[in-house]
Amino acid sequence: MGIHLLPSGRYRLQVRRADLQVDTTYDTEAAARRAQAQYLGRCVKRTGPTLDKTWGLYLESRQFLEKKANTRRSEETHVKPGLARLGDRALVAITADDIDSFIVARQKAGMRPDTVRNEVAALSAVFAFAQKRSMLSANPCIGVRRPSAPRENRRMAAGDQGSLITALTHPTYRFRAVARLCLLVRETGARPGEWSNACWRDVDLDARKVTFQNTKYKNQPRTIPLTGAAIHVLGNQLEDITIREIDAFGDSEWVFPAVARNGELTSFPYSGSVRDMKAQGLLPLRFRPHSGRHEYISTLVEESDLDDSRIMTLVGHHSPASMQIYTHARGVRYRPQLEALEPSRRTERAREVAKATGMPVNLVNSYLERRRQSDLEDGVEDGGDELLFDPDVISDIKTMSQALGSSDVERMRTLLRIRTAKAAASAAPSQRTPKKALGKSARR
């Protein structure tokens, strides 16, 4: 009994007790030992507080109350499916297999991977609280593989910024505020929630900078510069709440204030206004406030000389892994180096077409040169486009190839006629010149 390493590299856990029979495998020894501790704890104590009761204790704990408001709301929302499935179970009786079964059930119900991950994270927070209180020997969520979705670089689509700009004159204040907030996200790369909670005391217009307090990373502040466009948007927002909306927001410290249901001033809940603007056709259905941040970072990667560490400082990323979804955009900066190879690539293409059509490569190049010269005479400059990708050009070359003949002898005869005609055309001017000169001499 115990934990054994299998030839496959996995670890086998076996427990043989009067009231518990376990025989299962795990990817790592650590996972097997965690499960062993959980099973043995279950064997020693089969009863105790349920998950529902532990959740109630967790809600009243400092561990929960000291978390950010958004985190608390997220856990309260995402823990509900887990409580519905496992809430009446004794805490010590819940195993890693139970968590895995919960994940499978949620996936079959059509839940998105990110949603399931948040649900498991909420359950894990409860188990971590219980473990810290010595109510549990091991967190059953640890070691369970959670569903993952490929990371997407959700940039702004064409027309998104235009929709925001046109909404700046909307008669409804909260729609104007949404437009300004989302434009500031695009101009600064900050998170929408950072601008939603920003206060005027955090904005330094003289130094042209803003400091976001209590950011996502360990509640640490982050200061970023403000561009001229960002200053202009902020100026319009200040004018709006100071003049047009003075009665409602005259006493507000928030850059984007709102009035709560109880009549008190609060930070701007932008998500509901975005939803209403989509319903009224003011914003595209695909629009996401966070996409401006992706657009900002992608633009810096594509067009600036800033390295990843400086970009991370600006936008508040603290893990290099966060920049991985943007690395593909950096390839755009190599276009000049690739364009420098184009002359040799043109030569290669002409050689390949000549081989495929059975024509001498010099004839293909001669035709292409005449075609480009003809375009220049018509006022069309050579933009670097490859003529061999033009169907009309390929059709002409195929016609020329057929005119040369199908056999080597026919091609040679045709080429000899071409050479003779070309030589005659070259010699014709030199033969006429002496006659003109002779005529002039005779007249003298």
C-alpha cells in the first residue's frame, strides 16, 4: 500500500482500509501525496462542517473581506454552481475526483473554459481558507487540471474607434462617459477598471501623467504618461461634469462619476452602459472596452522601439508570459528586411516560370521589362508588385510559349527567327545614316 512509481512515469496510490478502498494514478508524486493526505483525512474523520457552512464562515473572514471588491463579487458569483453540486457534502469528504467530475459536468453544460476556471478558483479559495483554519488537510482543487482556452489578441476592429468618437456628442451623459473612458483605454493602455476608479487627485496635468491606485498587481500604484490626445479627452470629461452635469457631479472626486441606486456618488459602472449602447446600435456588438488595451500594446509592439520590459511597465504586466499573445505582432516590424529580398525573389520567380513554360528565361525577363516600361509610359510607376502574379501576364507568357513550338527543334527555329528579326531591327538605323550623310555630301 502507499505510493508507487509506475513504468509509465505516473504514480499509483493505493489505500486499503476497512471503510476506504483507493487505487488510482496521478501525473506527479506531489499530486499523489496530496490525494493520499486527503483520503486518509477522510478516513479518520468522515463528518464535519459541510462546504455550505464553510463558505458562510469564509464570507465573514478577514481572508475574504480584505480582497478587492471585484474579487469578492467574482467569488460570490462563481461559487454558486459548486455549492449547488457539493454544498451538502462534508468538507473532508470532497476529493480531487469530485472536483474533476464537477469540471466535466460544467463543460458538458456548455460553460466556457474561463468560466469553469473561475468557478474552480472560487471553490479553491474556500478550501484554502479551511486548510488555513486546520479544518482540512489538503486542498482538493490543487493538482486538478483545469480547462484552458487559447489566448486571443482581441484588438479593436475597424470602425470601433469611429463609433466611440461619434458617441462623444450623445445627449446621454453615461454614453458620452463610456466613449471617453474607452478612448482613454486606447490612448493609455490602462485597464477600463483603472480609469473607472481614477480620481482627479491622481491626475497631474502639469506633469502630464496619471497614477492608478490599487492596481491589479498587489494593489501597487502605477504611474503612466498622458499623450496630448489623452489630455484632450480628460479635458472634455472635466468640462462635461463641471458645467453640463454640475448638479449631479459637482462634489465628485472620480474622473468618471456615477450616481448609485441609493443616490450616492460612486465610480462609473461602465459595463452596463456599454451593453445599452450596443442595444441601441451605438456600438458594434463585437465591441469590448478591454480591446483598446490590446490595440495599444499591439501598436507598441509593431511600431515602437520599446522592448517588452518597458511595455510591461507602461501597461502593468508583471509576468513575461502576459506578453506572449503579442509576440506575433512584432513580425510586422521586419517588413523592410523582407522587401529588400524582393529583387532576388523576382529573378527566382522568372526563372521558375521559364522552366515551367519551356521558355528561355531571358525572354521572360524581356517581356516583364517591356511590360513595366509600358506602365511607366502610361504614368504607372513600379510599385514593387510582382507582375508574374497577374493572370493577364501569365496568359501572355503562356501564349508566347505556345508560339515557340512544342518540340526543341520548333523552339530553336522560332528563336533563330526572333534573333534574325532583332538583329535586322538593330542594324536598320545604322544602314540608313550613311545614305543621309551621302545625300548631304552630294548636294554640296
